[in-house]
Amino acid sequence: MKTIVAQPFDFTFDPAHLALVVIDMQRDFIEPGGFGATLGNDVSLLARIVPTVGRLLEAFRKAGLPIIHTRECHRPDLSDCPPAKRLRGKPSMRIGDEGPMGRILVSGEPGADIVPALAAKPGETVLDKPGKGAFYATPLGEILAERRITHLVFAGVTTEVCVQTTMREANDRGFECLLAEDATESYFPEFKKAALDMIRAQGAIVGWTATVAEIETALR
Ligand code: TIU
């Protein structure tokens, strides 16, 4: 067993049953001209965590542990994008519209891909998801069960939307969950802080948080 110094208390795990889930580090959220920008957000905040997520990926690669990357995107015919998502709000471009990185949040388009610095390596799983949670309408549960994974480390964007939703889904499915606090980001710093606080409050009601440095130390 190994231990990560974490909040609100230490996170203990068997490396044979640990995996990393990197949520939606896609050009559509992180680069100008994508989905995040169409919603009116300053995407530069998210770009800043790319090197930290890279360090976390390297730590898991060196340790030989499973890595799952998710991408939020939809089929080209948008049959998996309900009006409740596509027609929400007044974005400058909607999901499926043609933007500078191809059609917004559509699978196979340049914008839907993971930023080049964090691209998946051979043997890593890349999972497309139509919702905020990575378990909804995907085989993630089956993939983790096949590998006998019980403990998950999370990173990615955005903290209070797809990351928190996925952690809550994972917690309900019985996984012990830890969020890498400096490898996740929100367009709203106050929402990131609130999400971290609510995840680890009440005795880790949803899960733990720890820095990438603490995770690296434990995996070394
Ligand atoms: N808008 C926002 O903060 N997030 C999303 O729409 N998706 C993810 O968090 N991946």
C-alpha cells in the first residue's frame, strides 16, 4: 500500500488498483476560438495547467499505471446532443457550428482533440463522452471493472463542471477519488476553490485533494 499526503487526510491505495482519469483537456476548452471561448470565457486560465497535467501524466506513465483521457464531444449528426445542451444560453457559436478549429465539440474535429502537449500515448484509453460526467453513456464503468480499478486520481477541466460531475458519479459507484488540485482549473477561480472545498468537506464526502508534487512523491 502507498499513501498520498492529501486533504482532508491521507489517501491510501494499492498501486495495482489505481488509475488516472484526465478530463477534457481539449483544444475546445483551452484554446481561443473553441467551445469555452464561445461561452464568453477567458481560456488562458485553463491553458496554465497544461504543464502540471503533463507532470501528472508522466508520473503515471513512469509508474506503469493505467491512464484514461476523456473528450467531451458529440456525433457529427448531434444525435447525442440534446436541445437542453445545444440550445442553452446565448453562446457566440453553438455545438456543431463551424468555428476556427472545426465544428464546435464534434468528434473528429481539431477542436475536440486533446491539446498536443497532453496527447495520449499508445496503450492509454481515450474515451469520448457526450455529457459532463464521464460515466454517462460511455463504457468507463466496464473499462475500470475489467482492470479491477478501485482508486482514481482525477485531473482536467473544468473543476466544477465535468471534473466534479465525474467524481460524484465515481464516488456513487464505489471508487475512492482524489483530485489533483493544481492539475484542474475553472474559468471561475472562486468556483474552483468552492469545488475543492466541497469535495473534501465533511470527511471527504466526495473525495480527497492533493498537489501533483504529493502524488509524484507517492508514485516514485
Ligand atoms: N463550461 C464548462 O465549464 N465546462 C464544460 O462545458 N465542460 C467541461 O467541464 N469539460
